[in-house]
Amino acid sequence: MKALLLTVVAMIAFAANSLICRLALGEGLIDAASFTAVRAISGAVTLVLFVLPGWQKKEHPRVSWKSALMLFVYLAFFSFAYLSLSAGTGALLLFGAVQLTMFTVALRSGERFSGLSWFGLAMAVLGIVYLVLPGVTAPDPMGAVLMVVAGIAWGFYSLSGRGVGNPLAATANNFLLATPMAVLVSLLFLQEFQASGRGILLAMLSGSVTSGLGYVIWFAALKNLTASRAATVQLSVPAIAAIGGLFVLSEPITLRLIIASVATLGGIAIVLKQKA
């Protein structure tokens, strides 16, 4: 029950990131670059508070600028993508790109896929392609590209964390390293600066609670989950984000999004089941 509760809370937190970002940027409460910077700073502060006792005992993880760069790319492209995407569409593109990136790396490293796995992979790819095909309900092309890049970056970031002894401390370390990059981007986009008090609070909420505390809760849940179950439960995030977008942001759930979600998430679930 504890593992289940932690997992549910973590998935809601991850989905809430999409809702909060879309709410802040969709209403023009803050610009994307400033949202990224405030989110990074807030996340770093929150995570450091949790891992500081260990660091004081000299249990500091090694510096990985590659991981920090991937984290920064995810944070920045995620924010700019939500200038034009709905919460559910953005979350589907993000998590679809994450899983497809990890599957591609597995194939390149020599992992063998069964026939059913290849069918699931094809299903997932076709679901993403169908979602972004031109049409009345198609997402903004630039927003879709930005979110796919964010997903690829998060996929590589996740892969770089395999074998890390203390993933929470490593995440705190990477947030600290990514923060100066996020601040630099906000300075480069200074001419587009806009930030209301509510926008800053939403960015802080995204950094401290749905990112910082979300990761703390997720790493606690992972202790009781197998790798395949951990990957599978994350497929619930796009659905939670879409439902939240409907009730919180009044965003419609289109037939295109439903079909694309069934194909993409269903295909990924097939691959994960076969890998398990």
C-alpha cells in the first residue's frame, strides 16, 4: 500500500508539471525562459535540502556535466513547447519520446526484440506520427518538435543515471549544475521578460513541489518497483495530464489525442511487457 500510494502521488506530481507549466505560459503569467530558470532554482534548492546531510558526510556524487546538460535541455524545451501545446498532448509527446529513445538505445546496444515487441514499437511510432499529422486538431508543429526534443533529452538523462548509487543526490547535483544554464537562457531572452507574482509562484511550485518533492517521492517508490513496472506506471502520466487539462484548464480531449494515446501508450506497454 505504501509503494502504491507513493507511486500514485509521484505520477500525479509529474502530470501536474504539465498542467502548471501550461497554466502559467498559456495565460501569459510568465515567459518560458523565466519559468525555466525559476523552476530550476526552486528544484535545486528543494533537492539540496533533502540530500545536504549526506553531502556533509562527504557522500557527494561525482559531477556529470553531460547529465546536467540533458536535464537543462529537457527543462528549457519543455517550457517553450508549452507555449503552444495542450497539457495532454505535450505529456503524450514527452513520454512517448522518452520511451522510444530508451528503446532505440537498447536496440543499438544489441538487445533483441521479439516480433510482438516490434509490433508494439511500430504502433507507438505510428501513434506519435498520427498525432502530429496536419489537420484541424493537430498540435502546433514547432511546439511538437520542441517537446519531442525535451523527451529525447529526458530519455538520455534517464539512461545516464543507470548504476548511480544515490539517484536522489545525483539529481540534486544535476539541478545545481543545470541552474546556471537556465539563468543564462533567461538573460538571452531578457527582451521577452514578463513575470507576474502568480507566474513566479507557479514556476516555484513546479520546481519545488511537482519536480523536487516529486522526485523524492518517486525515488522512494522505486525501492519497491521492478524496472518494468516503474516504466509501465509512467504511461499513466499523459492520461492524468489530459484529464487534468480537461477539468483544470478546460482543454478539450480530441478524438485524435485519444486514438494517438491508445496507439502510443498501448504500443509502449506491449514492448515493456515483452522486456519484462
